Amino acid sequence: MTWQSDLEALIEETKAQVKAMGGSTYVQPVVAQVPAVAETGKPATAQTPKPAIVEQPRAQPLEPITWPSVGSDQEEAKQRVASFKALQARMQREREDYFAKTLSNACNNTRAKPSSQC
């Protein structure tokens, strides 16, 4: 089997599926005709439209890549660790403040205050 016969089989199978689904009949696409070329190499028509020439904007030159120094990986790791520790400290303070506020509200709103917590 050649690719051409495979193509024909695929087209027939597709037509059958479209027909089974209740679709419209297959319409063969129209192929545009190329005008005849004279012996001079020019088209037979006297006037041929010239394609419009559009100038493309010039691309900006790229900046050269600057690679960080070898020790910067260690510095970056130290900065990340310091940032993480600062975040953890802030979260701990916020948790403690929230606990104190919640406990204070609970103690102020209860009728019988427990002696151990408030």
C-alpha cells in the first residue's frame, strides 16, 4: 500500500463517518489554477500586481549575559536562610499575639473565670 492509497482510504472513511453522523455531503475543494507562463518567463497577463514591501523593524541587540560569581550561590543560600528565619520569627510572634488576644477575649466573656488561665 502506498501513501496515496492510504490517503484515499482515509478520505473514504471520513466521508462515511460524516454521512453516518448526518452531516452534509463532502465537497471537493477547488484548486486554484496557475496562469500560463510564456517562454519569456513572465505570466501571460499584462499587469501583475507587485507585492507590497513591508519593512520589518530592526530587533534591539541583546544584552550580554552576566554570570554571577562563584561565591554568589553561598550568599544566595545565606540570604534565603536568613529570610526564612525572619519569616518564622514573625509567624511565631503573630501566633503568640493571637493566642494572647483570644485568651483575653475568652476570659472577659466568661461568667465564671477559671482561676488557672485568667
